[in-house]
Amino acid sequence: ELIRPEQRDSFRGRIGSILLQSLSPQELEASLFEVVGLMNCAASNITEEERDELAKMNLKAGIKASQHAAFDTAKVYFKAGREALGSRGWEGDYSTMLDICSDWANACYVTGDFEKMDELIDEVLSRDIDTKEKYRVSDIKVNSLLIRGKVNESIDAALDFNRRLGLPAPRKKPASTFTIIREFIRVKRLLKNKSAEDIANLPELDNELYEMGQRMNEHLATCVFHVEPTMLPLIIFQSVTTSLKHGLNSSSSPAFARLGMLLCGPFGKPHEGREMAKAAELILEKPGMRSSAIRTVLITQSFCYHWTSPLKDTIAPLLEGFQIGLEIGVTDKACYCLVGRSYHLFFVGMPLGSIQKEVEATIHVMTQLNQGAARLRIILLLMTVKKLRGIEAEAGDESMDCMLATTASTGDVTLSAYVNLMKLEVYILFQEWREAI
């Protein structure tokens, strides 16, 4: 009450500045949010030099909040940092501006704020800066396009980025059987009968360019699987080749997991595929590989282990994968772990009533996380379960035929496969043999 209302914000700001200068690094880290909050109170009445300092402190606070999965809180700090730099941001403290926009875009992506995310991504991409500095927002853009169902746009963005880096990028077209076999033979020669342990002991990749390319190939492997599956083996072989020639990074684990998927499925070598899945899991045990855990779990538990082990053994790991995904902010892959788990519960014979409760809860989670593509697959399972239980569809519910029409317009061949599989399940269980054929 001793301080006039119009002076209080300025007073709080001065307290924050004093704490910034007087606290030890350890004390400042412990009180970071409180100190930055006080400094933000006086943001409108500080010098240009103080604005630069304030932006850096908000960036630091936003990163810390993101590390604790408090992404909504992180967005508040990134916004304050961006406002502190103002219109002179790119010409003034260029590095801080780039980091704020990139980390803010990521926080928006995780929380489903796609409109603001697109705005931030476009701001960075429009700048005349090195392609490598655009990597982080390009990575977010490719992934966000995929989860919004814009699969072809996602593929184009990933291929374009790799070409701008000067890295090999396959043409967006069907791959011939001859090309796939030729590239597989090349990979087999590089493997030279290496065991899972041999692969996991390869040196670490220390080339930034290849690291970025590997990450984009990860996105491509997910995208092309939906619209042009014959491209998938080429992307996988390229990722594995880079790991074998240049070393391991966080993208290597899912790359070898996908090679295991190919060996287990189309190549008919399930035991060799399991060895590659084991290699993928051993790579995860190396320092700095946790970020790829969710993708590796999703691939190995959905596409590898059920060939040689009971399907029910995958249910608990897929739920764990979902939890890991939420912890590290990879919500799209986390939700696909739930998709896999839900379908596996169906196929191992869980009572339909119990499945319906699980699926309805899962749809609620995916709606909150704004994961439309994964949610469609779960809605399909719910429709199937209701049909089998004799529950009539409610007004406004989607039908399987409507979903097929959607896949025809979007080119999503995997969703089309899901729909036809579940239609087949219904026809067979109701002994409608003519429709099943």
C-alpha cells in the first residue's frame, strides 16, 4: 500500500532484476519462474539492452517449462520473450529470436495450437537464413502436416528439406520390385551378418547434416506408409545405410526397427527381423537415445514381435509407449501406441463391453490432444465393436462407407486397409460370406 498502483509493476521488475544479479546460478535455476515473472511485470518500461536480457530469460524459462511437459506455461514465456524483442528481433538478437520462435512453435504443436504454430513456422521459413537453421521448424511442420491428415504435403515438405540440404531424396513415385530388391541386397552386404550387439556398438553419428536427414527420413517412413507404401523400403534402407556407414543417432533405433518390420513381414524372415528389433532396443540403452523410444516401441510391438511371440505380450509395452510419448511431448506417436493397443485388445479376445469402455476413453484422450488421424482409427474400432454388440449407430455417427470415401479423397491407404479389415471382421462373424468375399 506504500507504493502507488502505477509504480507497482516497475517495482516488481526491479526486484526481479536485483534477484537476477544477486542469486547464484543454482539459486536462480531453482527460482527461475518467480524471477522471470517479476521481470516481466516491468517489460514495458525497460531499455533495449534490458529487453534482450528479458527475452533470453523468458526463453530459458520456456525451455525449462517444456522439459517438465508444462507446454501451456512454456507458451506464456515464449510469447513474453517474443514481445520483449519486438519488431527489431531478427535484426537485433537474431539467435534468441530463432530459438524463441522454434521452441514456441513446438509448444504450440504439442498443445494442438496449430494456427499459432503455422504462423511461427512461416515466420522462420520466410527468413533468408541457412537451411540447417530452419531444421527445427521444418521438423515440426512435417510432423504436424501428417497428424492433420495432410500426408502428401508432409511428404513434399520432408523431401524438399532433404534436397535443400543436398542429401539424397527419392522421387515421389511407386518403387519397382527390382529397385527394392537391389537396395535390400546393398543393405545386406553392409550388415555382413552383424548381430544386434554389433549394430548397437557402432560409433556415434557426429555429422549434423546427416542427423537432420535421418530425422526427415523418419518422418518420410511414416508418411509414405500411408500413401505410397512401395517407397517405404527405400527410405528404410537409406536410413539403415547412413547408420552403418556414418554412425548411430536417435533416428537409428526406429530405422533398424523398421528394417525388422520389413524382414518379419514382406521378406518372410521373422527371426532375422526380431534380431533387428533387438538391435533397435539395444541402441535405446545408449546415452541420448530416449527421444526415439516411443517410435521404436510403436514399431517393434506393432509389427515385429507378434510374429514370434503371443500378441497379448505387446499390450503392456504399448501402454508404456503411450506414457513415454506424453512425457517427452511426442503426442502423435503416443496416440498411435494407444491405437495399436486398442486393436490388439480386440484381436486377443477381450470382452466387447470392456473394449468399448476402453475405446471411448481413448477417443476422449485423442480429442483433447487434437490427434485427428489416430482418432479416426479408434472411431472405426468403436463402430466395429458396437456392430458386433448389436448397438445401433446414433445420428451423426460416421459409417465405414463414409470413411472409405474419405480415404479415397485423401489417398490414405492405411486407413482404407483398417476400414476393409474391420468390415471383413464383421462380415465373417455374422457369416455374411458373399459380402466378405
